[in-house]
Amino acid sequence: MGFKNMLIQRAHYEVKKALALEQNLEFIWRQSWDSENSSDIFCHMMPFYSYDVPHTCGPEPAVCCQFDFWRMPRYGGALRCPWHLDPVETAPDNVQERATKLLDQYRKKSTLYKSNTLLVPLGDDFRYTSLEEAELQFRNYQALFDYINSHPELKAQVHFGTLEDYFSSLRDEVESGGDNRHDAPKFPSLSGDFFTYADRVQDYWSGYYVSRPFYKAIDRVLEESLRAAEILFFLAQAYCQANDYHSFPLSFGKELVNARRNLALFQHHDGVTGTAKDHVVVDYGTRMHNSLSELQSFMAASVGALLNKDSPGVCDADQLSFFQPEQSRTSHDILALKKFVDVASGNTIQVVLFNPLEETVEQVITILVNSSAACLVDSNWASVSSQVSPDWTQGTSYLVTGRHRLQWQASIPPLGFQTYFILSSKDNAYCNQAVLSKLKIYNADKDFICPPPYKCSLETVETIRINNEHLTLSFASRSGMLQDLKSHKDGSHTNLVEDLCLYSSRGGAYLFLPQGQATSIVDADGLILVTEGPMMQEVSTIPNTAFDHTPVIRSARLFAGNSVQSLILEMEYHVELLDSTFNNKEIITRFKTDINSGKVFYSDLNGFQTIRRETYDKIPLQGNYYPMPSLAFLQDPEGRRFSVHSRQAVGVASLNNGFLEMMLDRRLTRDDDRGLGQGVLDNHPTNVVFHLLVESNISSLLTGSSSAPRLPSLLSHRVGSQLNYPLHAFLRKPKHLPDAQAEAKSLMPKWKVGLVPWASTFPCDLHLVSLKILRPLQFLNAATSKELQFGLLLQRRGWDPSYCKKGGTDCRTLANGSFDLSDVLTGLTTSQIRKSSLTFLHEDLQVRGYIEQLHRKQITGVSKRKIPIDLKPMEIQAFKFALKHVR
């Protein structure tokens, strides 16, 4: 991106103390995966408790506060110095005393750094809101600076400046070295991160990892929906531009920009963290909800355009109302609702699946129908095997909705579509009726009613087992909790004992302050519903707890097939901490395994890299919690690995050998005195989804110290991608059978293959991060006169080669990190391809570490001019190009 310097504040106070003692608060921050140090960045760490004026001029806040002039009694109001030493106006009769007092703080602060260049921030949250305040600060400081600068005996020069001014001055000092080159400061390198932060005593900021998980989940839905919409925008534009249409998709440019901005806005450090006031959270949620609705409408219209691209007016947005998204939200604060297909009335419904990933995705698909007498055909009008099972209400009790889950196996090509038709099986010769699932019930009371037309058997066996082609899971029939996982590949068993627990807490939105250890809430004889069918098997448990309404329901699922999805265990937790019963409680799921991890585990940083975590007895429990944006795993010395992939950000810990626990939600009445001014009581029903993966290495583990970084396997990367970038389903409005059948045959070729031929060439370790239009708003007017500019981001994943090199299935990888970009762009008529910064703002990249700038070339699917690209593991590269206008 072109950044060379950065500044951070929130690091543990003991870390700051240790670095300050060695004058190492400025350092070269080095990434653990970067053996060539090509991604080093210079980092300045602020030394004191806070970034406000009392804690930035020097080590004595009572003195520094006297130089925050807006706190003078006649201005500050409630904003006064708590040390009862107020600022005073700088005047000729006090400027010497005030200037030397301030300079004394500067000198003391400078002893913590190696250089003679000192940074003193001057501001705080909610400051400089008036010209009067800004003028007051500037006038008084300028008088102090003028005095210091006019007295050489003070041996100091002080100026107002920006961060860029500071780092430039520092670099000048380093490069010049004064009279003696050896006097130039030399900065150490540092690897790792600074989690988990504590600002005083045992106040660790590990609570915000989970605060308001409902909105953390929406954040990820908006992120993946925006990515999918950007790709569909590109595909639709390619087709519409080739046919000289511009009203679609460019008419959605404004909505696309709004979605980008609303997603970016929520990345604020009080947004995605869950640490904003209630009304601000509502505003964030409303913005994200509105953008999601607009993106879904656009994607549905894009599907209509791309699947009917030869029809007249197909690029006219007014005529693109064929499809509707299969899921929708009616408000920012409720879970997504799945639409159901009305087969009872004899309608035939078209289902189109869009795969936003660069790899073929094979999964079991679930669509709700209003009759169990349903069946399925593909685009060739051939019958597709399927199963139906009851749809239960989302809540802390099980009631049937009268609808059914229709499930079947589908294969969708990269960045492509696949279509199916759902019909009524009554008097229908076209397809075979979906298989009715078998239901097994444990610990049911006398009021339980088996939903028709299913047959329920009341079971009493000690152990419940479900299985697919690869795995067998065992559950305790009294509690419904998972106990064991068996791999059919080698017959090995992994103890995987699940529990649901609560912490009592006195923390707030930021702080996790548990009062003792978490205690299990699961008692015997909870209601257990087992669903068995050829496509999916499921164990759903309403735990028996001491509460009137259990705070959580857990559903564990295995899926059929020989795919990535069939190699994992899906665990879905429906959490409801909705009333005062759960005040000051924090709920977790915990897995106790027989993996000898030694209190060491690994978690991800922003889904990009993994980092080693170790549990220390010398710090409190809350200090051993870490952020888990998307992945955590345990590993033993023999290479056996247990991974948990998450669809949303949570907190994670491994407090004992072989244990891994994830926090699901928290409800807190107290403000923890970090600026929010309230507790967190606006909980919503939330679904937290994990994909669990157990792997064994196929070769010797990589050598190195036990503290060396560990990478996910190739299969683990694919599991995470398919969880976080899911398929999108769209439903077409009801049609009668003869029309639907004729249309399927006429349009079948467009659904059978991916729309982008180059996507099939992607190796499994090459990830399409994004494919987007650049500056869409500038093309809304006079679109025909300009070439649309697009951006392509490619990442080469870093993966552990001691695990399956085929990613669990038939998968190829990038040889030596080299590939031909013209292969990636085959089939597209493009021009002006050039390498870019990751922000797409800069093209002159020689100063940014790139080997050379690509020459402007015109590439078509025919010319096959070579554009060699070298992409190292973990590296991301960006390219800009235009779609060439052709008729």
C-alpha cells in the first residue's frame, strides 16, 4: 500500500515498560512469515497510559494536564484536570517558567527513545470541535514554542507538525548520523503482536472480542456479500458492455459505493468491536442492513441478466426482476429469514446457485419447501436425489414450522452458476420424491408430537452415532453433547468432549473480568432430535439447564459426499441471552480433546496469518483469551491437529492441555469505565457457526523451534473459504411446469458451465481476494465514452505441506509461485493491464518494493501474450485493467 511508518498506543503496560527500559519503543515490525523482510514497517509505540494530553507530553500527567489549555476553568466545564492543577494562559510574565516546565517533560519522555526527535501528540477524542478551542491551544503553544526556539541554551527546537513530518525528521536524523555516523540510532526488529492488551492491573481488553456478536456476524455477511456483488458486477458489465448496454449494472454504482462505505465505517474501533452506545449500534446496523438489501437486489438482477443474456433488454434494470434472494432480512436486528418454495400449489420454482469462489464448490444445498411431497430436477430435466426433514423454529425450544428442509448435493463451477427446479412429486413423472428423513428422539416428554408425515422413534441407547462417508460422531444420549470423532480413513479416534458453560463476570463491553472459572450449564435429560437421511445427518440438542429457558441450542451436522464439506463437522449454536436471568453472564462452548497441545494453540490475525498463543499461569484467565476472527487450532507433537473455523469473530482460549473454548455471547450491566458509559444489554438471538476439522500429517513436521509459526493446511484454507464465502441462492418467481421445462432446455448451456473460463485454471493456493470496478460513480454519466477500470487482487496462500497436498480432494497447487497472468485473463477482452498498489491508488510501484512495473499491454483471449507473475506464499498482488469496448 506504500505505507512506511505506523504508530500504535494500546499495548500491555508491562510490554511498554520492558521496551522503554531498553529504548526500544520504536522498532522494525517484522512479519513472522516473511523470511526476506520485504514487509518490514517502522513502528512508533506511544509510551504511556493514554493518548490524551495529560499522558503524551511526558511521564507526569499532573504536569502535562496543565498544558491542555481547553481545560482552563473558564473553558473546560466538566473537562477539568483531575489533579487539581489547572492550566493557565501563557503570558510574558510566566512564559519562562511554563516553557521550562513543559520542556522538562519533553526531555524526560525523550529518554525512552533512541533518537533526538520526539513526537508529542496534542489532542483527544471529541476535541477541536470549535474554532475557539483550536485557537486557544495554538496561541498558547506557539508562545511556548517561540520562547524555547529563541533560547539556544535550552538546546531544543519545537514545531507543530504531522506524523509525516515526524517520521521524515526521524529518518533524516538516522540517515545523517550527526558528526559521527555511529551515533545514528539503530532500531531493533520485533515479530508477533500485542494481544491481549491490558492498560492497568488485571484489566485485560478481551471482552470486546465477543461483545455484540450479532453485529459481528452481520459484518461478515456484508463483507462476503459485497465481494460476491463486486464479482457479479464485473461479469454483468462484461456482457452488457459487449452488447452496448450501460444502464445495467452501472445504475447500481451508487449502491455499491454505499455498501463499501458502510462496511468500512463499521471497522471503526467502536463498531465491529461492539463497544458503541446503543443508538450508535442501531445506526451501524441500519446502514449495514440497508446495504445488504441493496446488494441482494443487485445480485438477483445480475443473475437474471447473466442467465438470460441473449434476451432483448436483458441489461435494462427495469426488466431484471426474475429472481429474488433465497434469504432476506426485514430489519437490522433480526436473523436472516429463509424464503420457502410453495410446491403444495403445484408451482415449479427455479433455484439458481452462484459460487463466488475461484474453485468448484460441491455442497449439500438446503431450501425450505411447504410440502414434503417435493422433488428436484437439474437443468437437463434429470431427477436429482434429495431428502426432506422437518424445519424447526429458531428459538430455545423446538416447534415445527410446518415447512421442510429439502436437501441435495450440488456442484457449482468457479464464479459460475448451477440451476435446479423444485416440483411437487404428486402425480409427477419427471422426478423421484425426496426421501423422508428418519427421526430419533431422546428424552422427550409426553407433550412431544412427531411432525407428520415423518416417523419418530423414541430411543434409549447410551450413545448416539451419526456418520457419513468419512466420519462417525458419537454423542452422550443423556446430555446430547459430542464425545468422540472417528475418521474412516485410518480408523483413528479423537476424544472431542463438548460442554456449554457460563462465566459470571463483572466486566463491561471492553473488559472480560470473570469471577472464577466457567461452570457447565448442561444437565442430563435434555431433549435430543436426531435426523438421518442420505444427504445430511444431524443431532440437535436443547440442553436441560437450571434456567426456565435454556440460553443455547446446539445442532451438529454431517453432510454426504466426497467434498470439503463432507470432511468437516458443522456446529451451529443458537444463543439467546435476552433477559435479566443472564445479566453479567458470558456463555462459551468448550472442547476437551486428547491432543497433547501443552496449553499452546494457534489463532488467526484478520484471516490472513496464524500466530502462536500460549497460556500462562502467571497472568489472569482473561489475559489468556485471544481474538479469533476466523480460525483456531490445537496441534500435538505428532502432527495431529484440531481446527475450529468460525463464520464470525469470537474470543478463544486454551486454558488446559488439549482444551479449546470459544465465547459465544455476553450480557453485562456494568460500564467498565473505558468511555462507553453503559453496559451491553441489547442482545439479540444469534447463530454462531463453527466448522470443525481433525487432520493428521502425511509427512514429517516442518523443523524449527516450538515457537515457530504454524500455517493452516491446504484443506483448512478451503474449509475457511467455503464457510466465509458461501454460495448464494436465488429463487425465480412461480412458473407452470411446461414453461419451466422448455426454458430449462433452452438455457441449459449457460448454467452448466462457469461464466468465467479462466476461473477453472486457479490452483488451490491462489485466492481471488477481489475483482471490482474502480470508482464506479465516475462512470454513471457518459459511460459509453470511457473504458471501465477494474481491480484484481490475488493472494498466494501460505500452507503447511506436511498435511494433505491435495486439499482433502483432487486439488493442484501453484508451482514455484509463478504463473502467467494472461492465463488468468483468458476469455476476457481486456486492455491496459498494469500492476498496482493494493489500494489501486498508485501505479508507480518501484518505490514500493515491486521488482518492475508491468508495461501497458493489450491482452485478449487470443493473443496469449505472456505476463509472468511471481507470487510468494502470503503475498498479495494487485492489478488494474480495463474491459475493452467491443460490439
